[in-house]
Amino acid sequence: MSRTPQIRKLMVLDKRTGKSVPRYMVRVDGGVDPETGKRRQLKKRFRTEREARQWLSETQNAVSTGAYVPRRKVTVEQLCSDYVAARHNLRPSSLAKLNYDVDVIVDHLGHKQLQALTKSDVDHMVSSLRNGGGKTRTGRVRRPWGPDATNKVIATVTRILDDARAQGLVARNVAERVDSVRRDFQRIEAFTEREVRELFTLIDRPCLPPQGTNHRREKDTDAAEYGDRLAHAWHLGMSGLRRGEIAGLRWSDVDFDAGRITVENNRVMVGAETAEGDTKTITSRRVLPMPDRVRTALLAAQSRQADERAAINDLAGTKDARGYERRIGAYEETGYVVVNELGKPYAPTVLSRLWREMLNRYGFRHVKLHATRSTCATLMIADGVPITVVAAWLGQKDSSVTLRRYATAHPEHLTDAARSVDW
């Protein structure tokens, strides 16, 4: 018999051999159960006294320090569901992004018991995302994920497990030691001032009017001689607006009389869907003076949209030359500044595609649409605008982020700097 009162030696029947074998039963006070308010009695049986003593010591220490976690049958899927339900203050767009990441976690780990989850399980999920080929619950085959998207999922599962630890559901967060995926060096590209002026000269030319029933620009050899229908969108991008802010801007946000643009709406991609809500951060909500070139581009777009509205509404419900009713409805009054020929707002990814096609059409090197913010910041800083003002213009809270992410020194800027130190 053990000298420790919490450990009692038992003789039990071994079903495999049919013989009596010793076992060691441990009983220990587990403290007060926070759910029932009653004291808990914990017990467990071991093959050896050494194992029993070790478990007794670890359990008593955990109970005394408040770190003891009772066994609960909670799956990762249940935990994720509860976590999302508790995010009461998230914006619709942020909630949609969270749901997208949570769905990925549930696809890979949802069936596992939370308390049985290991770091290896999370690592395997990361490898699966990076390699691609796995299937979602809808049967779609996943493509390989990039570092940024994968790291967002790692951050999400880490936050969820942190919340589980705070609730006393797990003793430790197994995702804390999961390494983030290393990002390859990516130089933030930006247009030079000369390239910006050349681009504006090309896109600000008069656009082709609506043609026929499809209201799309004719793809002929003279297309490059005309301006771009979405010139106002590219002007907004070169003025420092994010892609989602361009897509979410409404005419009610544009005050021509006061010469101001209010940035307070954002359209972002969440998976294959478009989600809409407030701006990315509180500081992203801003009122910007309207540059003259932006005012001119917006007025031209407003006039062009009026012509498109009239053309569409004239055709709606009519028949073609063969007597067939045209499959075209009335122009949609959505109120957005950047819309297609039918009045519908563009998804952010579509804007990026149209931007890329426009650059190809005019023979410009490819620079991402988001990099127009870098162009804006670079040219403002080169023009002597204080970095704190540039950060406020871009909607950045921390000016150091503006310098790190968006300010790019072009060779001509370095040449000017060389003159300044040529004493």
C-alpha cells in the first residue's frame, strides 16, 4: 500500500491474461468547478506507482496555481463557432474575412478534439495550404496559398486558441510555436512622375461612346487612341485611395461645391465574394480636398454615366431587328462612382484586372493597382510634403508604416540627394 493517502493500490483482473495485476488509483481535490460551484474530485488509474505519483504532483500544482484544465469534449469546430459568435463588434467586412479563415481551419482541424490538438496538427494544416490540392467541404480543390494568406490563417487559429486558454478550455496554446511562412523579398513598385503624366495624358482622352447593344468599347486598332472609361478610378488610385475605397466610393461622398471627397466606405474581396463595410481602420475614414485633375475626371465620368444610363434605358424592353426582345434591363441606380456600363459596381478584383489590361493597352510596365498608393506617397514626399501629412492623406495611423510600405526612392530622387551632399 502506498504511503501517500491520495494513492491506493488495487488488484484488478487483466482481461487479456485472466490474472490479477496491481493498479494505482489516484484521487485528488480538483478545486471548485466554476460552472457548477461544487468541489471536484479527480481520479485516474495508472499501471505503476511512479506514474501515479507524477500525475498527482502535476495535478496538485496545476490546481493550486489555477492552471488545471478539466477534460471537456469540445471539438475545434465547436470552439470556432463559439469564437465567431462572440465577435459582436466586428464590421461586416471583417466578420466575413474571419469566417473565411475559420472555414479553412474547420476544414482541416474541425473534427479534432480541442484538448487533443497538437502543434503538429496545425503544422500539417499550414503545409496543406502551402502545397494545395486539398478539397474544401464543397468539394473544390484548393490552389497553393501564398505566404500572406497562410499567415493570416495562422494568426487566426492562434487568436482562437488564446481565447480558449483564457476560458480554461486548454492549458496552453499549441499554435504559439507555429512558424509563420517566410515572405520572399518584394520591392514595392511605383510609377515615376514622368510615367504618371504620360499615363494621365493617355487615359484622359475622350472615350468611345456606347456601341450597339453590348455597350463595350470596340476592340479595333484605334482603341489606344481613345481614353479609358475608368480614368476617374485610376485618378482616385493615384490620389492615394485603396482599391476597396475606390470600389466603395459613392457619388454622395463627392462634394463638388466644397471640393471634398469623403472616404468612409470599403469594398473588399473575401474569398470569391465581395463584402462591404467601413474603412479598413478608424484613421482610414478621412475627408480629402479634391485635386483639380480628380475633379475633372469625376465630372467627365458623371457625364459619361448619364449617357450610358440614357442608352441603356432606351434599349430596355425593346426588340432587335429580328424581332427578339433584348435581354437587357434598366440601368441600375446603385449610386457608386465606379460602375460598369449597366450601373453595377465592380468587384475589387475586377478593378485590378481592368487596370492591368489598361496598362498593357498603352504599353506601360505592370505596377499593381495598390501600388498607386506608393506612387502617391513617393511623389508627395519628393515634393516636400511632411511624412505625417502624407500618412494622414493615405489614412495611415503610423507615419513609420507609410515610410516603410509606401515611400519608394526613384533614381532621380537619389540624383537630387547626391547634389545636396556634393559640398
